[in-house]
Amino acid sequence: MRLIYVEPWLDSLRLGFEAQQVIAARLMRLPRADAGAVLEANRMVQEKLAAFVEAQTASTYALARGASFRAAVASARKPYRRRVRANHRRLNRKS
């Protein structure tokens, strides 16, 4: 197996682990039912919709430019990756 096939798989694996940590951090905040929990719940929904639209746009542009399917998938993964990283950093900051 060539390294070119392993790298996207490892990136997806890292994304999955980080996303699980973000989900766990959010689930710890939501039961508080305070203003911060409401804000976090709203942020969560808005980010998901924005990331979906951005991923669809990125993959569509990549395919329209003649990129391979693999490149289009990589383009679609970037918005999710960026948001998961930002949320992971934000939620794991020491208050």
C-alpha cells in the first residue's frame, strides 16, 4: 500500500477523534442549562450548517475545475477540519 492512500485515512481518523472530544466537551456543558449552554447549542447548529454549505461549495468548485474525486473530498473535508480544530482549542482552554 502506498503512502498516498494512508495519509487521507489517518487525517480522517484524527478528525474523528478530535470531533469526539469536541462532542464530549459540549455534552459536559449542555446540562448546565445556563446562558453559555444555550449559546453553545446555537453555535453548534449554526456551525454544522455553515460547514456543510462550505464543504459542498468547495467540492463542487474542485470538481468543476477538473480535480479528481480524491481532491474534491479533501477540499470538502477542510471546512470540517478547520471548525473541529477551532472548537477543540476553544472548548479545552482552561477558564
